[in-house]
Amino acid sequence: MTTASRPAAIRRPQDSEIIGGDPVSVRLLIDSNEAGGSVSTVEVTMARGADGAMPHYHTLSDELFYVADGELQVLAGDKIVTVGAGGAIVVPKFMPHAFGAAPDSPARILIALMPGVERHGYFRFLERLALGEAMPADIDAAQKDYDNYFIDAPQWWAERNANRA
């Protein structure tokens, strides 16, 4: 009989840390250190038309988006697509991407970075930034620390803003 190299990583809903609130909240599920480096996972819930992540790319991981509820609008390279509940998209490392709830729909999604990088600290950093406890000047260091490099993507913002009420 074969034995596993590490125990299963388990996160029960009641044990999850939740960052943010309305219009966007992030439930921290299992981070890389808990999964032996194989994956980092979060659940993101967005109100109708809410922006999720600004355009960025990763150098170490591919990113899976699974749409559990609603519709997700995604920038993947030079394409902007909408994916409904039950759909998924995998964005390869180095590909610019962004996401938000579709203009007329909320969305609840699972995100998995593979291989995993420590990401839960990144979401805590973003919360501190929003609360004024971290400074915008800290963003450069955070990009390297969390393998999250922001880019300019005017076509994404043109599409998002064209569909706002």
C-alpha cells in the first residue's frame, strides 16, 4: 500500500478567514504552505458588476477560475470573455488577466493558483491598503512578495466602464 507524503489539507467553512465585505469578499481557503506547495485557494464573492482583480500577471503559477454562481467577466491575454456558473478558465503564467462580476450578475468563484504561492498574505495586505494601514508605496514590494505584477490594460477598463450604469 502506498502512503501519502503529507496529510490532507482541510478547511471547513466555519474556520475560514474572510477578508472584505460588500461589494467584494474573499474567503481564504487553503494556502500553499498547507498544501505542500501544490496549490493556493480562495473563494471570491462579488456583487453585481463588482470589480475583482485589476489587470496583472503571475510568473510562477497558472490560475484556475471556477464559477460557482453567477457570471464572471475575465480578461485573458487580449480576450475578454464571460463565463457562467459551472464554467471554468485556466490562465497560464505570464498571461495578463483581470476579473469582475459580469455587469448584470453577481459572481461567486473559486480561484486556485498552481503551483501554490503564499497568497493569503496578499489578500491581508490588500485589506490593510484599503484601510489605510499600508501605503501605496508598499505595492511594489508586495508584487514581488506575492508574484502579482500589475499592468495597464485599457481595453479591460474600456469594457468594464462601458457597461456600468
